[in-house]
Amino acid sequence: MSARTAVSYRPPRRLALALPLMLAALPAPARASDHLDSPTVIADPRADIGDLYAWMQPDGRRLNLAMTVVGHGFSDRLRYVFRIDSARRFGGADASVEIVCRVPAAERVECSADGIDAARGDARGEAGLWGERHRLRVFAGLRDDPFYNNVRGTRAAYQVAAAALAAGAPLDAARCARFEPATVRAIAEQWRHTDGDPARNFLAGWTPAALVVQIERKAVDRGGPLLAVWAAVESSERRIDRAGRVLTGNALLGTLDGEEASDRLKERYNAGAPADGAEFAPQIERGLALYDAFDGRCGNALLAASEPARRYRALARLLADDRLWVDSRRRRCQRPFAVELAQAAGRRADRGDCGGRTPLQAAINVYRSLLVDASVDGVSDGLQRDEKTPSVDRFPFLAPADAAGYSP
């Protein structure tokens, strides 16, 4: 049963606040952090980006990029794109590089990096495929999905919140719910367990198609050392899907809207670019209000303002520019979103980290925690690692799939 058929009625206004996030946690489409996507994306899993990863190779010489695709293969009619902006200041884009890959057949990939290098051939082997100038390296094939998620525990936590809202939990001036302590405890307890038992990863064994790219740092930092990465899948007519940080495009858009309005919003979002993000900031503000309520304290989310009317504005604007930031000067990459935390939130402790997102990190828990209480560990779904261990320094980084081969 898909998330779209799980609930068919129009909820009361208070329940509507929580319902889309509950639906985002239902098992059928939640095969990656980019779930509950638009109808166009759901129609073709080969156009559906699951997750985006970006981090520095520990020697500091190369940028590593990985895009998982929900379908078990690639389409020969689509192009898979990494875009890297470089800047001297956070939020900027002084120069840009586009890495465009096509997969005309299972045994052939064609990737070009804006005249810097190009790789063409069979990229399914563990060593990948080097470009003509050895500045670019590519892998394209099935891998184990490094993303892990206690889907059922997350759904149960949202259901606790939804029940409290339906029972009349009051909303403050910023539309943040004032949950009772017992509700807060129940949300946290459900989130960390699966049906009362230890948390279980519902994505265990999932093997999406993976496009992994390694590119020389000097090729992508022409505008400055701060790199902003996003990914897209495009047809000849338009952009179908895009991804940056976890969750933003799905869990925070259309939170108060019905299915049709939410679908239209997500279609428009996917067709756009991070530079168009200001349009979506007001919608994101509305979605942030629910997360802020989960710990029983309103107004303590990341970048929260004291004035209710402006409480979520700064964070919404930050998230609306949905690029994943990497500091190419740093070799240690342990904290997801460290660049955002250091640059936008002024957290000095994160300045020595490259940020981005590696396949080893529980980035979704960090993301949720920042939205709930501005911490990096306040929220947990009870999982800390995948069943298979990916690598941050050994290409192609993602662990081998249980079943070899894929069909484009």
C-alpha cells in the first residue's frame, strides 16, 4: 500500500499539520531520505533521486560525490547531473561546474565535466572508470543503499503527535504545538523503537542504482574553497527531480495542504533550482513548526527568532537554498552540515570539519535534531549504522550489493 492510498480523507485542520509527515514515513516509498516525492518522479523510479552524498577525500585532493537512484537502474533517456558551485563566502556561487552523465546501456556510461575531463565506457567495476585526463572517476551500477531508517518507528512517533493535535493540543502564535510532557515522552519512545522492540532498519538490503563520481578538487574550487553541491535528473524537456540536503524537498513542503496542492508544489520545486528557493521559504516555515514541537518546547529550533512571526524565517531561508555545502580546505568529514552550522549558525566547533554528508553518517537524525532543538543528537530513530559498512576513502565507497548487475 503506497503512502498515497494509505489515507484518503481530508483531515481536520490540526491533524493536517502532522499528516504529510506521517505519510512520509510509510514504508512503500520510503526507500531513501528523498521520499513521498511528486507524481512525475514516482512514475519512473529511474528518475527518482534517493540520496545525495558529498565529502572530501581524506587526502584533500578530490571531492567525492554519490547519487543513489530509487530504481534498480538508469534510464537511457535521462541525464544524471551533479552541480558544484564554488564560493569564497557561504551562500554564494562565484563559479560553477556541471558533471553530466548519461547511461545509454548497462555496460556504458558517458560523463562529462564542463571540459575538465570526460569518462566513457564500462563503469561497473570496483575500480570505476577514469576520465581521459585522470581528473574524473566514475562508477555506475548497483550498490547497497547506505541510508538507513526506522520507518515504522518514525511513523508511530508522528501518529502520537497527530493524535495529540486531533485531541486539541494548542498551537502558539507561530503554529508550534504545545505538547504535554507525556506526549513528548511517547514521541521519543516510539521514534527509537519498532513496535516496542529495538529499532529495525526497513531499508536493509535495498540496492538502488548508484552513480559515484570523484573529481579533482582544483577542478571545482575555482570560485573559492566553499563548495555547494546539488544533484538533478533531467529529460530533454525539463528537470524531473533534484536533491540537496535530506528531507527538505519532501517533509517540509505542503505540510498544511491537501494532496493535490502538495503535489503541485513538489512538482514546481523539483523543476526549479536552489536559486529559486525563496519562493518556497514560506511553505518551509510552516513545516518547521511541527518539528519544533516534538521536544515540548517551542522556539528552540536552529536559528529560531524570539518574535513568533519571524521564528522560522532564517532557518527556512537557509533550507530553501537546498545545496549541500562542503569546505574543500578540510580533510576531516564527520559532522553532516558542518559548513551550514559554522557559517550560518556561528558554531566554532564545526569550522574544522568539511561538512557535506558522507555515507557513514546518520545525517537524517542530525537534520531532524537541528529542527527540533538545535542540537545534533536530540532526535534518534534508534539506528546508528547500516548493516553493511560503506567507506569514505575507498572508491566506490558504497558497499557491494547482494545481487550483482542491474538493468538500465
